[in-house]
Amino acid sequence: MLKHQKNTLFILFALTSILLTSCEGMFNKVEEKEPLARVGDTFLYKEDITSLIRNDMSAEDSTVFVTNYINNWASKQLLLSKSKINLPEEKLAEYDRLVADYRADLYTRAYIEALVNQSQDTAVTKNQLEEFYEREKENFKLNEKLVQLRFVGMSNQFLDRDGVEAKIKNWDNQDKNYLDSIAVQFKKIHFNDSIWVSASRVIEEIPPLTQANEDEHLKKSQFFELQDSLEVYLGWVTNVLEVNETAPFDYVEPDIRQLILNRRRLNYVKRLETEIIDEAIKKNEFEVYDKEN
């Protein structure tokens, strides 16, 4: 009997030694965080700030940055502690709800955005763009003047100003080729008179042209010559669309493409929300209780 008790004690001692050794090894694997500062029971650890220090910082800059960060962190923690003590309970509860709502919004938005980017069809055909434009043309009214024009900007000392003027006005293939061949002599050029440009953009490119004189010079089928102390600008306006006229398709095509993609996204999100709720109801993960019961 005594022998049996000794054996039992020996086995228990051995097991205890093994457990203690195992626990010691396990605990040794846990890396202790290196604290930098403490406010009450809240600690700021070295690993919390290490990633914020840029590689291009000098040792002095890093020291200053860490010191300022610790002081700012401590200030926020102390103010937070004071606020929890001094603010009314209803205010604290309200702020907690706001924080919870904000956290939920961040998570759900990130998740939805990932799903949208993964599954959304971003291909938009020309027919789809044109159909959208025709269907909603009344919504594409201009809020500023558009023009189609061609112009050149040249030094005041340019010798063949009259020749350039004649070619800008005539504008046959020979004229285009000639002006293209001497384009390096011009300060500015814009020969693509088939695209629509806002009047404000033209004013940016032609300094002597202003909002005060644009109505005088930006008229359909009109030549203009404008000059300042350094340069002269010769141009021909081929077409004009005024404020409140319908914007041309080519001008609003990028906007239409974005509108179509935005609507697809909204429809996808609505469908996703409906499907999630339907699935949760089927799996008995979501239910609304009858308030009358």
C-alpha cells in the first residue's frame, strides 16, 4: 500500500514538473510589449508608434516626433478620462451610439465597396450612352457657353501675321498642312475645331480674352484678333452654344458614362441589401418581433 502511494506521488510530481516546464516554455514565447507611456490603466506601446516614423527622418527628428506624439496621446487620454467623469450619462450614451454607428458604417462601406469592385460591370457601350442621352436630354442644359474654335498664339514680332490670318480663315487642307509645318513657331495652337470647349477654358488660354469681352469675340463664324504686350492671338470661332441650350453629346459623354456606372452601383447595393435580408430570414438569423405580443 505504501509502495503504491509512493508510486502515485512520483507520477504526480513528474506530471507537475512536465506541466510547469511546458507552461514556462509557452510563457517564454509571449513577447512582452515595450511601453512608452501610461495614462491610468491605458498604455502606449512602442509598436503603436514605430510604423509612423519615416525612414527619411533623422535621429533628432524621430526623437522630436515621438515626444510630440506621446504628449498628444497623453493629452487626449487625459481629456477622454475627464470627459467620461464630467459629461452627463445621456451624453456619453449618445456618443457611444455615434461611435458604434460610425464603426459599423466603416466596416459595411468597405465590404460593400469590395463587393462592388469585384462584381460590377464597368463596360458601357456607345449605344447605351446615346440612349441615356436621348432619354434624359432635358437634364443636360449648359450652365456656361461652349465654343468650337481654332486659334494660334504668336509673338508680336511674328513676320507673316497676315498670311497666318488668311489660312486660319480659309482652312482648307493646304492651309492646315502649312500651319502644322510651322507650329513650332507659335506660342500656342489649337486646330481641332470639332471639339467643344468651355468659354472659361478659352479665356484661360487667351489672356487678352476676358469675361467682359467674350460676347464680342466669341461669336459663331467670326474671326478675332487679340493682343497683349507680348503676344497676338488669331482665331476663328466655328460654332457657339449659349447657356441653357442642350449640351452636345460629345461634351457630356464622360459624365453620362459616370452616371450610368453610379446607377448600376446603387442598384447593385440595393439588390445586395435585399438579398442579405432575405437570406437571413430563410436561415432564421433575422426576425422582427410583433410589438403587440
